[in-house]
Amino acid sequence: MKLNQKYINETVKRALKEDLSPNGDITSNLLKKNLKITAKIICNQNATIAGIKFAKTSFKLIDKKIYFKNKIKEGAKIKKGKIIAVIEGNAKSIFKAERVALNFLGLASGVATKTDLFVSAVKGSKCKICCTRKTLPNLRLLQKYAVKLGGGLNHRFNLSDEYLIKDNHIASSKNIRKIILKAIKNRSKKITVEVDKINQLKTVMGLKFHRILFDNMNTKKLRLGVKLSKKYYETEASGGVTHKNIKKLASTGVSRISIGEITHSAPTIDLKLQI
């Protein structure tokens, strides 16, 4: 899936409906009908900014006459107090869209900022930071877009994108080689196999698939696993990854590290609309 204007419009429309149903912004309706204002969106902390398109669309769907001028580009790293955008137009219209715009901007920027934190931590190595499917329902595309702006890579978007043979698949089939061979026979998608023990890795070595995913391995075991498999497969680590241990994990030579935290636990960036 691609982040296009149609998707942005549909996503923002649902959010506006949630905020305005059933009777609109009853507080802003107390203001004069033709009151014009100029407002600024300001960031209250250091951040990597994402979601400007969603913020702009929030205002434009309410009132096409609203003027929205972003002062920075998507993916920019900014300091506290930086102006992100200037908005001019009808006060009622601007206030109707304000919270939805800031919510999208804050959420996406939070993911981009958290991703950048991990990407910066492994700078100098060849290791890449990946997201997972641990995303907010119906907002996966927005969050994965923000991951890329933060310097990360996208893992599979959904269950149709590639084979990821995990522990529960293996436990259910009770034959790891058999289930891998079934995936290989189809030859339609990339195949990743998850292992959590070195002996399990040795069982699948020699089969022609694409990637080994080392799950919840300590640094010593991960280093050994990478050494044994890197000539044959792309390598990835996941599970228990934190900002404190990310450098050690990257030092093992693993190709990628996937981190659920960059989407499911990214704090929303503190923003404000100021007149």
C-alpha cells in the first residue's frame, strides 16, 4: 500500500467525524461567523516531524479557503519552540480541525522521533532498524510512513506480504522443515524463519529461504547465530530490544533489528496551536 492523498482523505474524514458528531464544535460556534485569525503550530520538544500532510488535510477538509503553509519539511529534525506551520482563515473552521490535525501530527512525529532514536544508536554499523505489525488498528500505513521518515525500514505491511514462519506455526506443525519446504514450493513471496535456539537454526540450515529471524537471543547466542548463517541468509534480531542494548545487538553483525516499540510505544510529540 502507498501513502496517497485518497488514503489521507479517508483517514482524516473518519477522525473528523469522530470529533464533530453529532452537533459539531458547539463551543467555537459561540464565536462571530466571519472572524479571521492567524495561528501557528509549534513544537514543544525536540522531534523528528512526520504527518504534516495529515495536518494540512484536516484543515482543508473542513474549509478549503484555509491557508496552510508548512515551515519545515517532512522528516526534519527540529528543536523545541520551532514553528511547523502557519494557518490563516476562519476561526471556527480552524478550531474544528485543530485537535485532529495535532493528533495526527503528534502521533506520526512520535513514531519518527522514536525510530530516529534507535537509528542514531546504531549509526556507524551496517545494521538497519525495522518496524513490525504492532501498530494502531487502521493507522498502520501512517505509522510505517513515519518509520521511514525516522530513518527506519518497513517490515511486511500485512500477513499477505511474505512468509514469516514463527514459533506458533512451528509448534502447531511440529515439523519446521516441512512447513518451510511448503513455503519454498510456492515461490511467490520472501520467506523468513524465526528461531530461538542455535540447534533450531542448525535444523533449517541448507534450505533455500531468505531470512533468519533470531528471537529473544542474548548477545552471545546471537553472535554465534549470525556467524553460522550470514553467508546463506539475511539475518534479523527481535525481542527484548531496548535503547540500552541496541548497540550490543548491532555489534553482532546482524543485518536488521525489528522493534515493536517504535510504533506501539512511541510517545506522542507535544504540539500546540497558538494564536
